[in-house]
Amino acid sequence: MTAPSLLSSDRTASPLQSQKSVSVELPPPDPLVDAGDDFEIPRVWWLSELKYEGERTNVLSLPASTRVWKRILDVTVAVTLLVLLSPVMLIVAALVKLTSRGPVIFKQTRVGLNLRTPGVDRRQKNVPLEPGQKDRRVPGSDRRTAFSYGRHFTLYKFRTMRIDAEKHGAQFAVKGDPRVTPIGRLLRKTRLDELPQLWNVLKGEMSLVGPRPERPEFVQGLNQQIPGYIDRLGLKPGLTGVAQILNGYDNEIESFRRKVTLDLHYLRHCSPWNDFKILIRTIGVVLTGSGAL
């Protein structure tokens, strides 16, 4: 089934080169999701709602203690899991290599934390030039004024699709997708394909808990169609999160919209205690295979 519009960032991807750009057009704006709509933040009963003054817009809005403890939790859990699960990861790597052609590790560029906002051209104006000098500045070309959607980084996963998964172009991942390898189906259901991202966590590119990172090809279009989408990039992307637990994997615009509301809800109530509760609930998702494609 060829995708008419959007590609799920987590369950679809070409296992070829991580830097390869895939040209995919986004669907026309959904009349239910135009720029004037406000998000209705759902109530997640098990998530502790915090009371604080001011507005949380990004990670810098969090208390310093929260940022420190969140990083300590990331490093501690990531190192522990890498050590304890290293035998499992070696077995998975062997199975991927023995059951299908192609690399064991799948790499793809994703969009991470965004702390930049559009600025003004701060270069000096009307500065006298020395004799013989030429002004090489081009008005309006200061890249610092360009809007940034977030830092790009390389995300790692165990490959779960055939190497020709996108030979006919970008596609949605669907239930029973024939592009998924036999071992890949098991890895997706158990989320074992995500284990290499513990390295992304150690490098500081991701957190254990946070919004799922999207492909750069889709961020601009999603931001145009979904109000508040760019705000979710104010936190480091995560392996798991409220949206991953409740929304599963997204492959259509309404699913993306739900994900944004849940990510913004997490931003407003981000704390070490809530991260711990999210990690505990993630265990249930892994054991049941909930939301997998």
C-alpha cells in the first residue's frame, strides 16, 4: 500500500543509508486540524500533575534539579540495560544477519531537541570598509535568523525490514506489512529493535522518556498542519513516553495530532517521578506488544 501522505517515523524507513533523503508529500490539511484549532490536553490519570508558576516551553523551563536527575536516570538506566541485555542484543544481531540480507544496524537521521527561535539579523550595519575591501555580506542571508526545527542526529535500531523496503517510494507501515522480515516482526512486537537507541541516550542525543523523534523530511509539513507541533521539540526525544504508551505508533494525521497533545502534556508535567512511572508502564507495553505494527 503506497502512502498517500505521511510516513510513520518509527515503523517505516528505508534500511539503506541514514542520510538518504526521501521525498514524500504531506496530505492536504485536515479540516479538523487547521492552524486555528487549540489542543485539548487529555487527562492522564496516572501521571502526577504538577503545580508551578510560569509556562513550560522547553527543557530550560524545567527546574535545574529535574534536568540533573533526568540525566542521571538516563545514564544509569542506559548503562545498566546495555550491560544486562548485551547477550540479548548479540543474539538479536545474529538473527538479523542470518535471516535477511543487509546491515544489522539501521541508521536514520532524526530531528532532536530544538532550543532556537527565529531571531533578527544581528550583523553590524553600515560598518566602514577598509580600502580595497568588499562587503561579502548578503542582506537576509544570516542563517541565525532561519527557523531551526531541531538538532539532527543519527538514530540507531536493529533492522527489521528488507533492504528494498522503499524501492517504490515511502510507504506507511501497515498491519502484516510484507516488507517486514520474519525476525523483524518479533523485534517490533517486543520493541527489541529499539535497544541500540540506548547508545543515543548515552550520547545525550535522546532521553529515556520524551517525544519520539521524527524524520526531518516531515517535520516542516507536520508543523504546518498541527498547531503546537514544534513545541514538542522543546524536550530531548525519548525511547518511550506518554504518547508512545497511549497512542502507539502513528501513521495518519489524527494519530500525530493525538501524539502532540500527549507530548505537550508530558512537557507540562515532566519530573523524575513521572519518568519513573512512564518507564514502569513501558514494561507492560513491551510484554503485551501493544501498539506494535
